[in-house]
Amino acid sequence: MFDCESSKLSNPLHVLIHHIQELKRQILSLLLCLPTSLLALLLLLLLAYNGFYTFCFHLPFLPDSPPEGAIFPPEKLAGDPVPKWVPPHFSSSSSSTSSSKLSSSSPVMYVVKEENAPMFLNPHLSALQNQRNPTVPMSTFSTHRRRRLRKHKRKLKSVPSESKPPLFSTRIRSFFAGNSTSPCNVRVFMTWISSKSFGSRELLSVESLFKSHPNACLAIVSKSLDSDKGIRMLRPLQDLGFRAIAISPDFEYLFKDTPAESWYFELRKGNVNPGGVPLGQNLSNLLRLALLYKFGGIYLDTDFVVLKSLSKLRNVIGAQTIDPRTKKWSRLNNAVLVFDKNHTLLFKFIQEFALTFDGNKWGHNGPYLVSRVVSRVIGNQQNPGSNFTVLTPSAFYPVNWSRIRSLFRAPTDEVHSKWRLEKLRNLCTQSFGVHLWNSQSRRLKVEKGSIMDHIMSNFRCF
């Protein structure tokens, strides 16, 4: 028995296995002798090392690139004379030809991308993606950047996707061409870039338009309404003989050959911060300007109720408030715009949008924008602007947003009843319509006998 066991241990392989087993028993015995707190400390250190190794990341730096020529001169503001337009993007094959066209006398603004500039390549905003010109391949995105992109996902859900019916220009021009039985005497645009439903308040605006303009052609530029739901919504109007269409926007076509083209290109590349204000709201501010610049006509917000015909107006914008001291307008608004095609002031508005875009300030790219530009144009004696009129607040904004509740309340006494009659008389004689300031009045109920009750009962078309 002893001799057999000895012969086995003499084998080198068995000897090695025996020593390993003995070493394991000794290590286990040592660990069992250690205090529990020391074991916990060792485990914590292992977890910390593993976490550091797993979650560390490397921030890629983009290589330096030569500056690109932008489309507007740096020394010119939107109130200055309009420069000759230069296409914003140059292909490599035409670079020599392009450089010859840009003489030394033609001012060019150069933009250089900063290494630490914020980039927002939002996968949620498919309308603003450009698969042909990605800024950085997705494989090189850092963990931190992917988290930052996901952070903006909910904010940008309302923006339409890039998939759109083809030939926007063909559809819109065919629609506005009209026919012998239903000509387009008045061309009207509305935009709807919102996740909310196009409801009764918005339909009231549409109905009031056709009540005052039975031969108008209304184009609602909206991705969500260019659908079966939108067709069903507009069918009652069409059955009554009114011409209305919902059509998805083609931003590339509408912004082409304007300062918005370069801005939109940079936005899709991720070089423009969309900011905290919903991007759909800012796109609507720009879209209405581009639509009027391309086609001319009337733009109306979907919370504007038309009271009388706008067909005789030409190249007008409305004041929202008046300075009580100077009796001059202190702020304009862009809820109602009536302009000819290719109007100079529209170009200046678009240029100002592209030059000064700020997605974090409400109204900066809308009412405040048109106020800034018109103020500069009027104040520039050498360039007084061309052929436009600023109407008083009574034309489009007879009730300020802070007092919009008064239109929805029924009279409570004789004094209130007299005020209601006087206000109705003023609206019918001095105003082309009333802006309802939906952000303030959307939840208000229309009380029986109120001014809004009178408007809704007398200006509905079905």
C-alpha cells in the first residue's frame, strides 16, 4: 500500500498537482482568517477599478479644416442693402470657377468650426439629418455625446421628419394655379409644426378665412396634416367648394437661394444649437418668411380669426404695441404678414434669422426679429427700405395678450354689456381680425353672450 502511493507521488505531474492543491488550501485558510471588513475593502477596490476601466472614454478632436465661405458679409446687418446672392456650397470640381467669381470687392464672411463647439446631431430630428454629410461617423461618438443627444429627444419630437411627398414645388404651384371654376384670387399660408392636434380653435381660424375670402386658396404647410387625418379634416370645407390643402414642407426647396439655406445646412450638420425653445416653433418663424418670399401672399397664424377681407392689403406688417409717450409702435408681430413675392423686407427678415438665431430666447426669432429689422430699416436714412406699411395694433392685434380673457367672458352687468357692444363695433369697423393668443387663451371656455360667442356664431361657414 505504502509502496504504491510512493510510486504515484514520484510521478512529476502528480507531484505538481499535489502542490497546487496544497497551495489552494493554504490561501483559503488565510482568507478565512482575515477580518470581514478587510475582505469588503478588497472587494470595493476591485469594483472601483472595474468601473473606471469600463466607463472611461476618449473625446475625439476634429481635425482642423480650412475656412468655408459663408453667404453673407460680416459687416452687413439685416437692415442694410441686400447683397447679391452667392450660392452657399461649392463643390470641389467648381472651386476654381467659384473663386474667380468672388472678387476682392465682394465681401465674404468666413466661419471656422471651433474644436469645442457644441454639436447636436439629433437622431430624433430626422428632418434635419444629412446622411450624405455626417460631421462625425457614429462609430466615433463618445459615451458622453450619445447621452447628450438622448437628452434632447423628447424636446424635438414635434419636428417633422425628412420623408415627404416628392415635388413640393409641383404640388403647391398646381394648387395655386386653380381652375376656371375655382380660381385662386387670394393666396394664403398657414403652418402647423406641432405635436398637438389641429383642433376646433384652429378650424375656427380656417372657417373665418373662407367666410371673408370664399375664393381664397389655403395651403397649410404641415407634415402631420398631410395625411389621411388631414384629408378627413379638410374634406367638409372642400365639399362646400372651398380650396384648402395640407402639404408637407420641403425645407431644402423653400430655403434654397436665401440666407436660410446655409443656416439650415449647418443645422443639419450639427453646428447650430437648437436651444431650449421648441425647434418646431422657430422653424415655423422661418418657414412663413420663406413661403412668402418664394410665392407671395398672406400668412396667418392658426389662432387668428379673420373679420374682414385682407385682399386689398399689400406689403403690410402689424404693430402689436404702441409707446404711449411717443405714439409710435414699440413692437411688431409676425402672426399676420402680407407681402409680394421676393420682397426686400422678407429677405432681410430671413437674413436676420440666419445671422442672429438664438434658440434659447422666446420671440427672439419671431416678433422681436421683425421689430429689430424694421426699426433698422426705418432708421437708416440712406436705405429707407421699400414699399411696406406698418399698421396700427387695431388692425391685427386689437386685444393685447394680457386682456384676451375679456373676449371669452359674458357680460355680468350693464356696464360690461355696454363695453361688449362698443368693443364689437370697434372690431367690425377698425380690425381685419383678432389674434387670440392661443398660449394664453387655449384653455378658456367661450361663455354664452361673450364677444367670442358672437364671433363664432356669425363667422362659421358650416
